[in-house]
Amino acid sequence: MEKERQIIFFEKHFQQFYLKLNGGVRRKIGYVFRIIRTVDKVPIKFLRHLMDGLFEIRIEYESNIYRVFCCFDTGNLVVLFNGYQKKTQKADKGQVQKAMKLKQKYFDKKNKDDDQKR
């Protein structure tokens, strides 16, 4: 990989989720984020494409499963949206819809900011 990926947060959704987690889960999330930042081809065990440029970061800790939604932007940038603890086999459709809305909002804001710079 040419350079390490940068991970940023869009709004406060991920941070609010993260602050509710215990230290062990937080350390595991940090481990997975290090993989995403530094590994050229991230294994599907940790990151998979869902739809329309939305990705799901997958974290397993003590038989619990956590998901964090994100997208990629230019310059090796990973943008985090929201996260949740998965309690069933299926993805939480409400959380996926929230992530899609946040992704759209992120790019709308970015495009507006870019237009204002011109």
C-alpha cells in the first residue's frame, strides 16, 4: 500500500457508540482499525462491501459481534458513520439505512464545501 489509510469520524454517531463499550471491545476495535489502516487488502473477516459504496467493519469479541459502517473517500480516507452490537444473524436494517443516510449527508456536505472553495 502506498500510504497508510486515515480513519475519520463523520458527526458523533460512532463516538457515542464507542464510549458505551467496555475496554476489551474498544481494544479489539483498535486492533481492527490498525488492520484497516495498514493492510493493503483487508480480509473480508474484518471488512466487507454491503451496497452502494457502504462497507461494514466487523468486530468479534467474546462471542459478541459489533458492526461499524463506513465508506472510502479519496486519498486513502475511511469515513466512519455509526456502529451497533449485532444481536441476530441479519444486519439491522435500521442501522444500515441510518448509515446510508449519513454517507449521503457526508458526500453532500463535502461537495458543498468543495463548491464553496472554488
